[in-house]
Amino acid sequence: MSSMEWKLITEAPLTLDWPQNNMMELEVDGKQFTLAKFQDTYFAFASKCPHASGRMAAGYINPLGQVVCPLHRYCFDMKNGRNTSGEGYFLKTYPIELKEGALFIGFKPFSLF
């Protein structure tokens, strides 16, 4: 069994209509997530903050490249989901790949075992 199922986000990421904060909420294959862009690198993570369910796409990316929740300003590393402001929460992240100009997100396949 494959360790990752790759799903197409868009065939033309450069044409995405990015909001000013460079984050948008998307849904692929029935899964909602936040897509972010920082310094020409794409990141994908949970659409809601693990603390109080703030919409991450309504937050912002700080100068260190950390996503900041709009509700309580908790900060998370977009690469690994680590809480960088010290509260101990973890933001689920997803791998992103740019292949032949198209943008893909990786999901772990569901398994009962």
C-alpha cells in the first residue's frame, strides 16, 4: 500500500487568486485545508486552529514564515505544524509537491489496520 495518495490541487498554481495574506481555504477529495504561499513556497495545513478552531486562512503569515491564528495569535511552523508560541498545540500539515507545473497535496490513505 502506498504511504501517500497525491491529489491534484490545481494544474496552474500561478493563476490562483491569492488574497493579500497569501492563504486560502480549499477542499480536495472531500478534505478541507488551508493552502499558503510564503517566499514562493507552498504549504498546506489544517483549516482550523487546534486550540479554538479559528479559521487559519483568516490569519496571517509572520516575517519568520509562521502562520498566526486570527483568534488568539498562536503561531505554528507551516513545515511541520509545531507550535512556536509555546502553547503546546500541533497544527496538522500536509505534504505539497509541484510536478510539471501542477500542484498536488498528499493524504495518508485511510486504513483500519
